[in-house]
Amino acid sequence: TGRPLNAILDATSDRISYDFYIITSGAIILDKERNILFQKCLTHHVLQKILDLYQDQCAIVVQADSKIYSFYSANGMPAKQEIIYSPDELKDTHIHGISMMCDNEKQAQSISQRLNQQLPNEIRAFQNIQYVDIVAEGCSKGTGMDFLKHQLPNSLLGGIGDSYNDEPLLKSADVAFTFHHSPKQIQQYCDHLVANVAEAIHIMENIS
């Protein structure tokens, strides 16, 4: 997922026990006990660059040490946020991801493309509908899946996603799922179109 750990636990911890976690678009991977198996962080210098370039255009939040930090006030992103007033407040944290809330899909597409050109060796930006998700260069949901394949070499691994940032995951998964409403560009990478996650799990159980 593109979300940090606390957002996953808030949403599902009372219903689901996970065997592993690929979170913040592959920038951090945890085992069942939530021990870090892999992490790659953005630098605070990169955070400042992105703020300088885009803070006047988009709401920006930072995923650091499994929390979400928002500048000045909470915004419409669907997760609990801690309010900060300066990037200096994050100087002692591990920054795993940055998310930007744009006005529309066209702006998100344009900004993600520009960011990848402006900071080519430092970050990877992915469009997520009207959001832009940013992680360190070399990270994606797909690299997270590839890491897991090495940890579980005899397992059949499925991936599900509904937006452009899921493309690396869907390409890497042994069995790829998306939804009937997902963009056609994403559907082309998938083995199955499903109505919900439960349907995808049912298909995986039958394959296994």
C-alpha cells in the first residue's frame, strides 16, 4: 500500500492479522511482528526541495516513522495527521514518503512527471488519481513485491490495486487483480477484474 503503518492498523487491526507489510509504496517492508526487513528513506534536503517547488500548489503531507505529518492544518487526505509548522520538526525522523494532494488528475499527472525530471536520481513520483506519492529512487510497490518473492520463494503472490501507482505491483505480482472501475491503463496489467478484495482472495485460494 501507499499508506504508512498507522493508517493500516487504524483501519484493519481488529479484523486482519498480516504476515508482512509492504507500506509507503515499497519504501518500508515489515515482517509479521512489524520488524523492519527493508527501508529506504528520503533525505530532508529532498523534502525541502519539494516544499520549495510545490507547497504553494498542493497540500503536502510527510510519512515519517509510521506517522503522517501535515503542515499548518489537517487536509482532506483520508488518514490521521499530526500538525507541524516547519520541516525542521522532522529532522530526527526517518522520512519514508511524501504525498501531495492536487486539484485534479491532470495536475497530479503533470506534477509527477515533472518531479521525476527535476529529481531523477533522488526520488520516484507516482500518480495516484489526484494524488502524487513520492518515495526514494529505487522504491515502488513492485520492488516491495520483488523483495517478498525472495523471502517466500515457493509462494504464489497476488497483488491488487486500482490506480497508476499500482502498475509496478501488478507487473510484479504472480497474479494481478484490479477492479471493474479502474482505469483501462491499469486493467491491461491484470489477470482478473474483481468487485472487491474478498473476490480476489477467493480466486487466490482456488489457484493455490
